[in-house]
Amino acid sequence: MSDSRQLDEYVARRGLCMVPDPAKGHRTVATRRFVRGQTVLSINPLYGFPVRPTEESPATHADGNDQSPSRPLRGESVDPLTRCVHCFHPLPARYPRCSRCRQAAQYCSPACLTAHWNARHHFECGHLDTEAVDEAAAKLKPEYRPYLRMAAGVGAALVSAKRKQNGKPGWLQIQAAAWDRLVGHRDMHPQYVLRQYKQIASVLVAHVKGTGTLGYVADPSISDADDARTDAVVSALCRFGCNNFAAYDYSAHAVTGHLCSPLASLLFNHSCYPNASFVYSNGLQVVRALREIREGEEVTLAYVDGMHPRSVRRKTLADVYFFGCTCTRCEGASERGKVDSLLDGAVDNDTTDTRQTQQPPLLLPSNLPTNYTDHKPRIDPWVIRVI
């Protein structure tokens, strides 16, 4: 059975079906009823990792200037892990770690170590040269290092998905097949962003010669060509910018980890009035129904904060995800759309206080190396709650 067919059958078994849509490309509809709070999808991400202290804040570039993500660093070390690689919770003073890759896999408890090993680490361990990744990360500004780590980790996961080995979990094949279907909108990215991506990719390719980049190269005969590998990593970074997730801990008011989960990104389109949400729980990305989802109804998630005015939401979606929203809240004819029109009018017409006329900060993903606003993001639009 082909990986693509296996993916379609996996989705069908979960009461979902992807159907063509002339405006969106495709949409995912429920083939059975989901009640409020019911799990719609639960799967391990293709790759994920916790944030490190100095890598939590994204770079903020308000204009299109070509600002390099790299800088000459000699002997600079990267921050050590401070969070569990499985649940993203803070590490205690004394913590267990993998005996084979002691610095790469550290856990908050023996339970997390066991769960992570059984779920994925038994095939991941040793396949990625984490020392080489850290060496490459040290060549970049801290806020750009998560993109390099994500590119290296996903590249290694894709190699594992293609490798014939015993004990490989079925979800890995599903996520790899979904990755192949993701759209990166490379032709729609600003040129200065592509230049930044290329510099990040060049650093990665120069330092990580193994599985961390080969997963993006379809033709093994060109696997040693740095230019081909760099270009393939740039395309991967474009996909990350449009599709990745950030785990957000509301109790700590902070992003705690970055996730690549191609299946969820592929399946669920955006709506400013979504009927589903997602959490990151014990190593799993879980999508749950926010309200009753009827058979035949599209299942949607919110990519942006629905508390922002429609004009701000639309700009974020256009600048980051490259589409215009036509959901019930964004269409002025609907009741919800009328409310949003009134809110937009209130923002536009209130000139009594310049502080009130300023639009709220755009909620842009921290997995993007370049923001499109002067304001520092307060939260990520694709937020997964850590529970």
C-alpha cells in the first residue's frame, strides 16, 4: 500500500474525509458526529523540541530590509535544555536522561523517559548528530536557532520514515506522507525572508552532513551537493513558516516548544469561528471539538487570535499564511460578520486617543524568522495548550 493511500485510510478511520474545494484547495469534513470535547485527532508530531531560554523571543523586523540571521561567532555555546523533551515542562534539579544521548534527551521524570522511548526515541536515538546541530546553531542569532533545529530534526525524521527497520511506528509513515502534501508557498514569500532562509539552510548544510538534511533530498544521487541540499532546506523552511505549531503554556504565559505536525496542518483549514482546538498533551497533539460537529460539516481551527478585529486577522493571515479568510466572521453579511464590521469601525473612527487608534499587535508565529510588524507578538496564532 502506498503511503498516500495509507494516509487517506488513516484519516477515514477517524471519521474525517478530505474533499476538493475550489477556494481552499481542499477541506476536511466530518463523516460522523463529534460531540463537544470529543477527540477528533490524536497523533505524535513528526518532530518537536522544547524552547531554550534565549531562543524564546522571535526576531522582530518591521520592514523588508535584508537583515542577516547569522553573525560571526567564535566559540559561543548554545543554551542547555531546561525543559523535558517529551512534555516540555521544566526540568527539576535532578532529572533522568537517555543513557545513549545524554545531552540530547533529558526528561522531567522517569515516566516521561519511558513514554518518549516507547513512542519515538527508540528509533530516533543516535540518528541525528545533536552536537553538530548545536555547533551550527551557535553560528546563528539565538532567535533563529529554532528554525535550524526544526529543519535538522524533521530531516532526520523523514529519513527514519523511509528507512526499513523494525519497531517503526505507524504514525511516522502517516506524518511523512502528510509532509509530502504540504504547501510552502515559496513563490509568495518576500525575497528578504527567502534570503534569511537560505543563510540558515547554508549553515545547517555546512555543519550537518548526515540525516539532518538528507530527508529533504528526493534524489540520493544529489545528496552530497550542498547547493541542492540548501535549496531543499529552504523549501522546508517555507513549509514550516506556514504550517508549524507552537506549544504555549498558559500558566507560564510562554511558548514552551515547537512542533511540526504535518497531518494536522494538512487536514484543518482556518476559521475565525472554529469548531475545534488543539492541545499538546504527553507527547501527543490532540484536536478536540469545541462544540458539536455534525456529519458533513468542515472541521476548522483558528490560526489567529479571534479577539482581534477582522482587519488585523486578515492582515496576519495574508502576510503569514498567504490567503484571505472568508469565514462567517469575515463575511459582513452574516450576524457575526456584522459584529466584526462594527468593531473595525470603532477602531477606525476612534480618534480621541492615539493610543486607542493603534491596532493591537499582530499575533505572528514565533516559528517565523521574520515578523511583519513593529510589535512584539504576545502569543502564537497556532497555539497548542500544554496540559
